[in-house]
Amino acid sequence: MQLYAQMQEEIGQLEALSKNEITRLEGCFSITLSYLGKIKKRSASYVFSDEKDEIHFFKNIKPLFMAAIEYYTLLYQAVLFKPADNDQLAVYWLQQLKRVDRFNNRHREFYQYYISGRTHRDKFYFTRAGIAKNIRDRSPVDKKPSDPAYYLAARILAQQQYRMYVEMELEMLARGVLNNNLSFPETDLPYLSFATDTAVFSLGNTMIPFSGFKQYFVSLISILFSYR
């Protein structure tokens, strides 16, 4: 975790100094790749004190570093191929959300196990013996080795972070659409209120918890651009 904190610090410094988005993402990817190499080197011959520590490493530690690489890979591809036109851009980001959903559905069983915090199959998923067995097992359809569980865990974490990024992009697009193309009575203008401990989003007399703020804009922009 000290290594992970160092990695995040380096990424933060790079993001603060780099003005070019592509260069910044390439730099972040390089940093994450370097730190994953350090983790692999340290863990290659490491003898865990007990099974609990072994599970913790493969379930909670190694996936963090792999997820960082996966996230910046997704982000780099998204930025590289995103269209310049706002109408096309909205459709593009909505398609990216569907891409995340398809991934989660494709790995639904493990996804639900991992995000729910279940532990009854941890020995099978997150120990060296279990990982080795999973790699040896082959699908009866494509005869390819199964992905290690810690890799799927990393992809799940990366997809969650990527979803947050995409939703923020959609929020900014929605704000632009609201500002430029739609008119609301003055009393119906949306605003964020932080007067209470729980932030809320207000549209007229409708109060929406801040936790639903992103989903509101995702739904809104889907409707707006479906009629354009």
C-alpha cells in the first residue's frame, strides 16, 4: 500500500504539470506499468505468512495496480477515438457506458461475488493453488485458459472508475445542452445545494440526492440526443 500511495502521488504530480491530454495519459500509463512491475517482482518468490494474507494480496492489493493500468488503457483509447462533434460525442459516451454494462454482464457471476464482498470462494479465486487450477482449466467452447480472478477483479475496478469518468463527461455535455439549447423558467434552473450534510440536486420543486445526480444527467442527455 505504500507503493500504491507513491504511485498515486506520482500520477497526481504528472497530472498537475502536463497540459496535453494524450501525453498525460501516456505518462500515467507508464507510471502504473512501472509500479506493477515492482509488485510482480516483490511477490514472485514471496512466502505469505498464512492463507489469509495470500488472499488479501491477490484480492485487494494486486488488483489495485492492475486496475490502474486497465483504467488508463480504457481512457487513452476513449480520448484517442472520441469524435469532436458534440452530437456524436454524446452518442459515443453513451456507447461507452453500454460497453461497461456488457463487460459486467459477461462476467456477472464473478462481478456479483466480488462487489458484494463475499468470501466463501476466496480460497478458490485468490490463492496460488486456486489460481494455478483456474489457469489450467479450459473453456469447453474456446479451449482458452480462464483469466485469473485477480485480473477480472482489476478489470471490474477499472470499469467502475471508467464509468465515473464517462458519466462526468456526459454531465458536462448535458450542462452545455441545458445552457445553450433549452430554456427553463428562472425558478426551475437546476442548482446544487450544500446547505445540509447531504448534498441535493434541485430542479424546480424536485429535490434529487446528489448520489443520483450523475444518473439524472446520463438519462437526460440520452433523451435530449435521441430527438436531435
